[in-house]
Amino acid sequence: MRLRAGLETSELAKKVGVSNRTMRRWEEGEYRRLPAESRQAELAQALLVSPASVREALLANGSNE
């Protein structure tokens, strides 16, 4: 999703207001719970997709939630 939007990890992290490490963890599915809905909405806005698409991608990457 990020690559389709033409963004580097660091660019997306900056747009959403999180660290590069957090962004990498979200992308790699290395988290215990999904990001807050407000963060999911920020990701969706930055990626020009729906919040539902972001949530689906996060779930597909390996959240325990």
C-alpha cells in the first residue's frame, strides 16, 4: 500500500506522526494490537485509501487482535 502511494517508510511515518520503527513494526506485523482508529484514519488519509483498507492490511500482516 505504501509503495503504491510512492512513499518511503520515513515519509509515511512523518505524515502520521510516528517513529520509523513504529511504522516498520506495523508494516511487518510486529505489534500486539492494532494502532488506534485515529492512527488508522491518518494512515488512510496519507495513503489515499479507506480506513477499512488500512485495517484489513494491518490484520493481514499479523496482529493478534
